Amino acid sequence: MNRNLKKILTVILVAALVLTGSQTAFAADAGGIQVQLNGEKLILTDTVKNVGGRIVVPFRQIFEILGADVSFDPKSKMIMAKTEDKEISFVAGGTDIIITENGVETSKKMDVASFIDKEQGLTYVPVRFIAESMGYFVGWDAVQKTVVIIDSEALFSNADTDFSIISKLMKSDLDLEKAYETQGSFSMNMTTQAEPGSILPGMDFSAAGSISGVQQKSNADITMNLELQFDKMLSQLAEEEKALMQPMLDMFKEATMKIKMDGETGDTYMNSSMFSAIDPTAGKSTWYKMNVYDTYQQMGIDLKSLANMGNSDIKISEMLSASLASMPSADVSTYQNIKTTYAFLKHLIGDGAFSKKTVGNYVTYTLNLNHNSVLAAMAKTALTEGISNDEVNMADLAAKLSTGSLSADILIKEKSGSLQEYSLKGSADLEGFSCSVDMKGDQKNAEGTISLDQKDMFKMTVDIVSHIKETSVKPDLSLPADAVIIDYPVMY
């Protein structure tokens, strides 16, 4: 699959899970705090405390619950916890912690210092920091006053075998250590309808653009050209309104943006004539700087890990674990909800749902989806997950699905284990919303059309084409000698 499209698919899945929750915060009364591990409430014999909005628990109990062997040196006050692949050590009363994994030591600071409760004779540690250091996802259910811990490695342990066919779309024979030249183009048409009584008119505009440049891993030197056409929208305005908006819209008729990104640090520089529409002081030599990794980290998304993942053959298990780790919130039902969704997807698009045909060295996998196959996957999920009719009314679901339409065809063709061709076609129409997708390509080429239509609100169609080829040219991350660098927040 085209490596840019592969990155997009990775980010889409992560973003979908991230958007299912809101920001997690540990701020609760200490009384009645519970801890849940993989959907099961833990019986803790010692008290759970709230210290400055951080939930802390006795170190021995939490480490042993998470499967670690614990030791304590009373002389040095050094606490050590070992699992099969990881060792954690720290001194009681301090914030410094050393994590050793695969022979590599990493030093971190806990967000609240461990401390010894002299009355109880117990050493307390922050549950979120400890669990996350051991590779677990941690959330907080403020309503139930429950710390939610999920072992994503165990939850998705079978994902690579359950979804080995669909994961072929994410595998590549390209040498990702090399540089690749990217050439692509897109076009978009969009129409929006004004709400009754709105002072703003509906919009009708089109856009076309191209992208070219060189990428090597996450380093990029890219130029984008964009042309927006507002003629239809302007025709609906009065002459005074046209005169007011025309100068600004003219700036977007033929716009260019240059982007240089250091994939190791995340530092990104952008230069465009469009910036003067936002900041009148911006000139041709102005380059705005931002660190994309830091920006997304503030939203709870580890973009650097995702970028590195997009530059390698992705395992479904790693993608799902990264998705879970990026979720900003969870409640006591999160584990079961994810487990049920996983089971549904396994029945719907897992290996068992595909048909396989072999001709010589070529193997073709196909999958046809419709509302009947969706219902069948739901029924299988209800059986395997023990979901009762009281929880899910299959008749109601069938009735809702029958009011619309749903279809999809997936084709994956490989030769001697190497992806040769893929095709994704699908459409859905339900309760006033319709969409369609038609994408095809191979490891270096991709093209597709996406259409969305929300009744009485908007219509949008996007066409994309992308090609890559190996090049000896490396991404040029240097800036012009006359570059004026301004931190991105200044734009606001």
C-alpha cells in the first residue's frame, strides 16, 4: 500500500478511539475509591488514597496485582519490581524511577513522590504512573470513583492472527530506510446549506491541489499547491459583500505552502503566502515553527510513535494498543466495550470472513459486506460474548439497518506473500447520511474518491491520487538564509 495512505489509515483508527472519550483527570474524594483491572474490580486489603488529586496505592499490592515480583531493601529503601521483560526500581520517598527494558535503562520522574505512611507502615505510589510504566492503560471513572487499568497486550494478544488478511494492507516491501519522492494531487467540491434564519449564506466552492517532495522515514521536505474557487459562492453575495471578501479570497486562488519536518525532533517549519491573511506582518520570508510532537502530546497523542509505526510494517496488535494508549478517558465499562467491539470486528472483517482463491503464485482474498453480514456478526458477537437479548435487541437492530443500505467489497491480491493490488469499495445510507468510498492501488500508487452527504446540511466529494518512487535525493531540512522564524502560536 502507498506509504502515505498507510499512515492515514493508522491515524484514522487512533483518532477514532481518541474521540470516544474526554480528558481524564484524577481528582476525587479518597473515600470509596476502587481499582479495576481488565473489567474486574480488585479487592484491596489496604487503603487507597488521594494525594493532591493523584490516586496512590500501596506499592506491593499494585505491583503484585500487575504480575511483578516485588522486593524491598529496608536499608537503602530501594523498591524493585520485576516482570519477565521489565524491571522498575526507585527509592521510597523520592520521585525518580528507573525502568529497565531489554537491557536499556530509562529514568523518569513520578508526578507525585512515593511516601511511607508511618501509621500503616506502608509505602504508597501513584497508581497511574506505575501502571503506565509497566505498559498498562490507565483511566479514571469520576462517577464510579474507580481507577480503570487495562492490559492492552493481553486484550489484543490474538489480533495479528485474527486479522492477518486485512493487515496485508499495512505491509510493505519497500526499504523504508531509503528516501522516496512523492507526487500527488487532489480535488474537492463542497456545498453547504444555510440553516433557517442564518445570516450566513450557504457555501459552494471547489478546491484543487498538488503535493510534491521527498520523504525519508518521518523527515519531509514537501511543497503543496492549492487553488480554491469561490465563484459560485460569490455570485450569491451582494456587490458590497463581494468587494469586502474578494481580496482575501484572491489570496487562496493560487496558494503555495512549503513544509519541512524533522522526524526525529518533531520541529516543523511552514512558509506560505496564505499566512498574511492571518498575520498581516508575515512576509515572503516568514517561516512559522511548531513542534508537532509536543502539540499532539498535549492532546494525549504520541504522534512520534505513530509516525514511527507508519514507517514500518504495522502489526494490528501494536496499532490497537497505540489506539488504546491514546484514549484520553475511560470508565468502568470501557474494557468490556472494547472487548465486545473487538469480537464484532473479528466476526465482520477477521480472517474467517474472507474468501480465498489461489491461482499459481497469486492469492486473492475477497470480502463482501452488507446489512445481513453486519447482523450476522452482531449475532455471533452476542453469542461469544454472552450478551443477552435484554442488552441488545436484534430485532430492533435489524429494523434500523433495513431502513438504509450498507455494502462494501474488499479485494486484496498478493504474489508470493507480496501485496500486488488492493481495492476498497463501499457505501452506506442511513438516517439522512450517506457516504461512499472507492480506493485502489498497490505499494507505490493509490487513487480514490470519497463522497459524503448529510441531508439538508452539506455535500462533499474528494478525489485523490498519489505516487511514490525511490530517489537518491534526501529531504532538505535547511531554511533559506533570509528566513524569519516565528513560533507558531504568534499566529493567534
